[in-house]
Amino acid sequence: MLRWLIGGGREPQGLAEKSSVQTIGEEQIQNPYTELLVLKGHQDIVRFLVQIDDCRFASAGDDGIIFLWNAQTGEKLYELHGHTHKITAIAPFSSSDVTEEKTDLIITASADRTVIVWDCTTGRQVQKVSCFHSTVKCLTVLQRLNVWLSGGSDLCVWNQKLDLLCKTSHLSDAGISALVELPKNCVAAAVGKELIIFRLSASNNESEGWNVLEVKRLVDHQDNISSLVSVNDLTFVTGSHVGELIVWDALDWTKQAFECNFWDSSVHPDVQPEIKLSQSPNETSVQHLTSDEECVFAAVGKGIYVYNLQMKRVIACQKTAHDSSVLHIEKLPNRQLISCSEDGSVRIWELREKQQLPAEPVPTGFFNMWGFGRTNKQANQAAKKMQENTPMYFLELIGDLIGHSSAVQMFLYFGELGLATCSADHLIILWKDGERESSLRSLTLFKKLAQNGDLQLK
């Protein structure tokens, strides 16, 4: 049954001092998600949600069970059992065999060192492989080539029937933590601090043979790569545990831009300055990246940062968007963002342009900030000119979804069907547009009344 959700501000969790996180009152006029539907079934942390089609999605987590759900009604379609340990990766895969009808599949990897392919229409297990020497941490489907890749201590290439086409030699004990598809049959794999570029090529003979070759290693990050996202056929972006963001050329793999001052208040004048002797990894780590053609949206520590690819700089940020680390962020239509956090909250933001004010002289650097040296007149004029010509933006909090009691791991956006979130509280919540749901119920009621009237006339 759908329940009414009353939004409100959040109290600091276990903090003696008042939280600096922006809050929103009960009147959330721009927040459409005023109803929620709680989906139960999982017995442990739910870490993954993947969309199968416009109306179905799958959930998986530490209980090793996969559930298939209807995003409109919340109906549980199937409960898939086959793994004995937690799920470590999941990916949707549509078969494209010309001799068969299109089949919606999902691939799941587990800490039990197995990978299973499931049929989403029947809920049945299609194939299972148990030949892995280590846990598979990531899965990537190359739909154009009709193959998929598994990343662990090595990189393996598979076809739909789980035939191993080729694999690399042992890469490292840490293994591949993330994969992203690149043009020209290439993929980028994050292995610790390194980014390894691999190229796939079909064998010259007529058999279904493939080769996977390492073509380049990029060692520009100072710490382990924590996130990886493709922007388009020309650009991809990586983020690290120490807050580095690197923009790469997807064709020649050269570094196009670099940002490492996410937490530095002097770089972002709108952020309240803080004096700290050191930064903890949780405050600077890039947990998640998403993008559109114009910007990269980064979840860094407790904050959200909008990096403009053309300007090559951060154009808006909320340094303390949540009380705890932001785990997932997605761009929505109409310049909106949604973020979720370890603090159990889900928040909706809108990227808005600031009203331009007359530019004021700004400090030229560290020494000037502390009163050393002289102000550089030319630098001030250049800064003033840049401020006049560059639009400034800010992130406005427009919705606060309070429903989960523990860390929200990620979410899926289904357009008019709403939003699905999963959490360490073992629950999945479908957040619904209250006005739309009310209209649908009214329409259903009118149809029933009309049908009853017709029956009485007959």
C-alpha cells in the first residue's frame, strides 16, 4: 500500500556540534515524490539496482539473492537463487542473436567466485561458470560486439553462452575495480592507481576467437582509482580516493584536464572556509561520477561538485550536501540532480544560474590571503573580467526524501514511474509522484463506475 510521505529537515546523527548541511522544510513544493512504496524481500544490505527495461528492474546485495521487480506496481516478479555469497557485480545484457527473439538477460557475479546468466522473462538460470581464481568485481557488456567482460585478478571476454573467448594474464592481487567501454573496441580498466587500456580484436581465422591486448598504462593518479565514467565517444573521466579528477581523451588516452582541489575553499569562494591540518580520505574520495555532454557531476566526500568540461573547472558545489559520504549521484532532466548518502537520505538538487553582481577584487593566492606580499593589479583585473564573462551557478536543495534508516547505496530513475532506492536497511523504496498516482487512482475509479453503470443499464 502506498503511504504518504511528510518531508522535513534531518537532525545531526551522533554529532555534538550542529550540522552544516542545508535543510529543507516540510513545504517541499518542487518535490514530486510525496508517496512511497516499500519493497521487502532481501535479508541483508541491498547494494545494486539495474534497469532491465522501462518497467522492470533487478536488485541484489549481500544475501546473494536477486529479485526482479515491477517499477510501476512494486510487484515481486521473480526471486533468483544460485549464489552462496554476496553479489559483487550485476549487469543487464540483451541477446542479439539473429536466429532468436530478443531476450533480456542479467549477469551476476558473486564472492563465491561464480558468474550466472539469468533469463529475466522466465527467472531461470541460463548458464553458470565457476572457473574464476578470484572474485569478479565488475562486469561490462559490449553490446555492439555481443560480448561481455568480467574484471577481477584478470580480464576475461565472454560470449552470451558463457564461453570464454580470451583473457589476460594475472594483473594484480587487488584486481580490476572498474571497467568502461571506449571507442575502437577498447576498454579502460582501473587497477589500483593505474588505468590500463585494453583492445579487443577478432582472430583472423573463421572461428569465434578473440584476442585482448594491453596497449597502454596510464599512471597519472596518486592514489587508487575509485570511480570511472564515459562521457561520450571522445571523453572519459576518472576519480581517485584523494580527490583527483582526470579528464581523458577516449581516442588517444591523453590527459585533457586535471582537478584536485575539490575540498579547497580558496578555489570555491562560495564555500564556507575551514581550517584543517589534514584531510581524511573519506572527505576527499571521489565515490561516484556521472555526466552529460556538458558537465561531470562528482560525489566527493560529503559533497557534490559540478565540473564543466569546456571551462575545465568546477562551476557549482555543495561541500556538505549530506551528513555523511555521498555514495551515488545521477543527473536528471531539467538540470536536476539526485544524491544519496551513508546518512540514509536521498536529496534532489537543481542547478541554477546566479544573478550576476558587480565583481569585486579577489585575493591572488595563499600569501595574499595571509597578508604577505602585494596585491597584483593585473591578476585582479583578469579575475574581474573572468567573473563578468563567466556564468556562476549554485545547487539548490528542492527535495529531501526521508524513508530509509541506514545508508542508501544507489538508486534508479524511471521517469514518470518514479525513483527506486536501495539501502543497508535491507529495503527497496519506490518513490512516486503523488499527484500522478492520485490522478491514476481517480481515473481507475471513474472507469469502474462507468463499467458498473453500463452493467446496470444492460
